[in-house]
Amino acid sequence: MTSSTPFHLNSAKPFAQSLASLFSKKELKEELNSGLNNYTKYQGDPVGFAKEVLGIAVITDDVARMLESVRDNRVTVARSATGTGKTYGAMVVSTWFYKCFPDSRVYTTANPHENNKLLWSEIGGIAAKQPALFSDDKITDFNIERSKKDFITSLTVPTTGTDAAKEGKFSGKHSPYMLFVVDEGDTVPDFAYRGIEGCMSGGLIVRLLIMYNPRAEAGTPYRMEREGTANIIHLSAFNHPNVITGEHIIPGAVSREITVQRINEWARPLVEGEDRTADCFDLPEFLEGSTAKRMKGDGEYPPLIPGTYEVREQPFHYIVLGQYPPQPAQQLISREWVNLARSRYEAYLSEHGNIPPAGIVPVMGGDIAEYGADSNCRCLRYGGYVPPLLLWGGMDVESTGDRMAEEHKTYDVSTTYIDATGLGAGVAPHMVRLGCSAIGVKVAERAPKDCEFGTFRQLGDQLYWLMREWLRTDNGAMLPPDEELIQELLTPTYMITNGVVKIMPKSPTEGKVCMRDLLKRSPDRMEALRMTFFQPANLLFPGRA
């Protein structure tokens, strides 16, 4: 498997400086002005283009900052609350770039594709309202073009094929003027960003805009913010004119009513003497005394009192504030442990290369695809050393068993442990018939009660905890450079109820937040690693016969 790599792009000069540099070359200046309409004068003024050409009366301050950031910066990350106009702003910046630059190419994408339809609904809406602006364009579903080299089009994130093939969907696009717009960017896989990065290595003016709601400190947009490789724009409901004024200045956007409802339902005022925590925010003055109809329709909430509030429901952070929720106190695996394991791997790699430790026979964990978008994954572990994981598609028991058996024999594995949920139930028996030592593990079964680390709801929860303890306490634990694995490891939380440890579920259950909700995919890599910590009962639980 090609391991995930962080997305790095060099900072670009501010727009005005870079454009002046271009115009210093006579041939480029002629190219910019020959055969173009009069919209070139808006190349440095996307907000003016929105108001004077698109006829948009109100552009919020946050959206204006997003437009100007795309103008000035090679990469812009828009971290947004919901209903603040980021998608409408993406329509503006896409149309501005397409109409103001010669032979420009604008590519939009989102994951899942349904989210891309929201942006294209806005693009289609402005095309309908401004027919003269698009009179020379051919307009079809998810595509507007003046020519084969001058267009706005949509890219669908593929769900099948190898990583290299999927990356190819986004690579090989070259033009002097290009803009990539990525919505729900925290759910777009790394292969898409690798493809886009390759496209941005040349060109005169090439830009990338990534938009998303900051649900968790994971994924490519978060890494770019953490590493300083993008300009960050923050869009908050508290900055929106509808919320500030209490009027519906921008129809369809977030309102004061819904914001006040969310404060009442998802937060509470601190009492005198209570300490402020990372979960707190200060109520804006313009919301003091505000009230709203109760969500259930039975009267009104009491007026909001001034002061500091504590968030009781984590979605408030990203839905209203446009901020990452604070790292939960009961996060299963800390970032510190993961960073240390990554550092050890890099140190080992520099000294030994991609050669596993001598004299250690590996165990192998296997996670089997449950749905069409899921992947089969195998993970080898040589004591503390975990080499890059391998993923592939397909949901056929026999072919998956054949592939697992081939991996088992290639690496001389002692025992392979397969998650025996659903289709996985047939893989280990198939491997045994092929001469492998393989065990199917029913992770949903009740966990044994005599584990030294406590009492767990299910065997799968216990295996997660053993993986946690390995990362927390083993100074030899090493993790490969796989960003999706790291994202998965940092996602689950846990709770202890009546002395029983419960890990965040993978799939939706009883309306609770699950890993699939946060990751927008299955945690295949982490589950394969988890399986390597299973051992027969008499070894894992010494008190059992």
C-alpha cells in the first residue's frame, strides 16, 4: 500500500505581488487581456465581482475574507460553522476565477458526491439569474465551459480501485490558471489531495480552497492548519449578520432564532465561582437578553443572561462556533502516544530501512470489508514494529481468504487473527483449509471478566484497550506514516458506566455518535491493527483454563 503522506505546499506571494510579477512580462500581459471580456479588471477584487457582476447585495465579512484569501494565497482552508455561507462563497469564488482569468480551469469536489450537488445548485442558480454572464457558455450537469480548456467542472471521489488509480482521478491537470474547490474537505481521502498537489506544482496562478466543519482534529485540513501550510479562515455563526442583527438579511442562512435555541439546548451559563474550561465561550453582547421559541414548540426559552457559557453538547463547537471540539478527557488514544510511536518508526527506518526486526515472527490482523466502500486490510506486527498496512477492495470470501493466505505465507506469520463479523466469518476457515494458522475472532461477543485492565462490554472493546496500552506503555511501539491510520486512532472515545468500559461504536447504534459518522468511512486500518492484540484465552487471560 502507498502510505498516506502529509500535504505540503509552499506559500505563494500575495496576489498583488505575484500578478505584478506576471504583468512585468509583456507577453503574459497581452495574454491576460487578449480575447477576454472586461471582467479581467476584477482579478484582484473578487468581492467587487460578487457585488457588481453577480449582483449579490450582501457579502458577509467572513465570506469576504475567504474570497480574498483565495485571491492572495495558494491554499486556503475555510473552517466553518453551519449555515454561514461557505458554499455560496465557493460559488462566488468559482465563478470569479472562471470569468476573470484566461483559459481558466475550476475543479470542484466533495465527499460524498451529494455534497458537491449543493455547490452546483448555487452555480446553477447564479447562471439562471445572470444569463448574459453565461451567454457564451455550454452548460450541462456539473460542467460549464467556454472551450475544452476553459471550464468549471466536477470531480467525483472514486470508491473503487487502487490508491494509485484513485489518485489519478485528480492528477494530470495542468493549466496556467487553475482553482480547486474541495467541500467537506475533512472527509476527502488523502489520495485526492496528493493528486491535487501534483497539479499545483506549475502554473501561473493556481489556488486550492478547502471548506469543512471542524468536527475533529484529524484529516488533511487539520494537518495543514497544524503545520502552517495554508491560510486559515474561520466562519462563525456569531459573526453572521443574521445572528448579529436578528433579521433575515441573508435568506436561508443561519438565524438568531436557531442560534439562541442551540445555546439553550447545548450550553449552560457558568455559576458564580465555577472555573472556566476549554469547553466554554463568552456570550456576545448582541445576544444578551435574546429569547427564542423552544425546539419542542412549548413556549419560549428564558432570556440569555450575560457571561460565560459551558458547552454541554460537543456539536455546538463546530455547528455554531466553527471550532474544533476540545480533545475529550476520555479520548481512547492520545496524540502524544501516536506522535512518539511515529518518531520511533522514523528513527528505526533511518537506521535499518524497511527491514523488520530480526528474530521476531510477526502476527497478522485482518479486517474484512463489510460494505462496498469498505476495504479489506491486513496489518503485520513484529512486536512493536508495524510496517505499512495493505488494503484492497472486494467482498468475496474466497478471494479475500486467498489474499490473506498469500500474505500469511509470504511473511511467515505465526497466526492470523480475522475479525469474524459478517463476511469475515468465512475467511479464517478458508485460510485454515489452505494450510495457515488462522483464527476467527468474534469481536461482538461479551469480553472475559478477568482481564487485568478492567471489565469491558465486548471483546472488541477489550482489544481496543490492549492496543491503547501498547501505545501508552511500550517504548518500542512504532507506527508507519499512514495518516488515515493515525486519524482513526485519534477518533474513538470511551466511557465507563458501572465499572464497564465501552468504546465509541464503529457504526450507528441507538442514535449515538459513531466512528463512521466522524470519519465518513470505516476504520479499517485501526481494526486490523486491533486484531493483532488477540491471543488465545489461556495466554491473554492467565486465570482462564
